[in-house]
Amino acid sequence: MTSKSVLIIGINSDIGGFLSKKYKADGWTVYGTYRTNYVPKNYYADFDIYCDLVSVDSVNNCVRELQKENFAWDLIINASGTMEPIGKFFEVSISEWESSFQINFLSSARLLHGIWNLKSKLDKPSVVFFAGGGTNSSFDCYSAYCISKIALIKITELLDSEYSECNFFCIGPGFVNTKIHKETLKAKKSSGLNYYKTTQFQKTLGTSLIDIYLHIQWCVDNGSQVSGRNLSTVHDSWRDKKGNLLEMMIKNSNFFKLRRVQQGINSDSE
């Protein structure tokens, strides 16, 4: 039996590294991209490649290398991201702001676009994005990060609508105690109230990495019933054996999607 293949963008992140080892233990072939090659190797990959998500040339080169491998991917997980620049919009460098949007959104879209035709023809493949922080409220001092995540939520819905041969999910993992939060601690006052919130959060365990893995698997297992949605690992009842969450999504196509809903108006018809 041919093993399935997963591509993890940002495989040397804390989440990416954990997932790489988990999928390898489950018998998958693991591919990965990494952006910061000075970080100690904390992941497992059958094939990994440097990909600077700030650089279009680097992303295009990564696409060419993956095309040479000619692997049929069953799952793509985008685990790469940065919260920087941190500060109020007019007080941060617009060049750094653009680079953040490149890392968090545009380059992942370019990479997916470049290897789209390599997707598995045997089983229905899946693509997973992560979106957290500011998706349901203002996330002051993190505008580039926040807007990038909103873009990921919307492209999840758009791709799901345009391409029925693949499932697309956007997962909000909640607060995960990973090294990305060092960016907030380094920013201090520029992060506003988030410096204090982060120091308090780091005293807790936060969302476990195994819960993120299990949530991804739940999404993949439920396929088209869940595809196109923005889901929360912490707040959604995906563990409910009765299937109430799935039933709500089946009944309402707008459930867990970006919408402007007016009272008394069926938003399906808007």
C-alpha cells in the first residue's frame, strides 16, 4: 500500500515539527519547507527544502524543487507565520508590514498555486491553514498578522467553492505555547496589552499540540461537510460524538464563515 504524503509549510515551527513526527509515525511520507535555517532541527522530513517566504524567487525555486520530486500530496498544512511587525499601523515600517503579509498569506498561496497539479488523484486531498488572533475582534498592534489571517479564512471558502476535488480548512488553534510568542515579548510596549496577556498565557499549558493534530484529522475525516469553514480547536464541539456540530454545518452553509448577517434576512440569498 502506497503511503500518503503531507507537505508541511514551516516544518521547523513548533507546531510543524510536532505534526511532522506524528504523521511520520502514522506511516505518511513527510515533505517540508523551512524559512529560518538557524533554528535547531526539531522535525522529521523525508524531503525538506529551504523556502524564504519573503522572497518570490525563493518560493518559485521551492515550487520547482517540489515539482522535480513529482510527489502526489494528500495533505498540505501551512504552519508558517510571524506576528511581526508589532505596533500600531502608522508606527511600524510599511516594508516590514508587507513582508509579514507575504509570509502569512501571499507566499503560501503562491506555493499552493505552483504545486496544485501535483495533488493526489487517488484520494480527495486536503489543505489546512491556521488562523488565530483578531479574527473575531480587533487585534490592536498586529494589523499585518490579523489581516493575513482574515485573508486565509476567505481564501479557504473561495477555494472550497471553486474546487470540489479538494477540501480546504482554516483552523484557529487558540493560544499555543510556542516560540512565535517571543516576538510579542521582544516588542514589549509596542504590543500594547498583549505583552501582559502573553506573559500570563505562558504560565498555562495552552492548546496541546496533540489536540491540533486530532482536530486536523477530524476535519480531514469529515471532508466536504467541514470544508470551506473557519474552525476553532478550543471553542468548537468537534469532539462531540453525537455529531451536533456537523449537523449545524450541514443545515447552514454560512456556519463558521465570514458573513455580514442582518436580522430577519436569510444571508444565503444575499
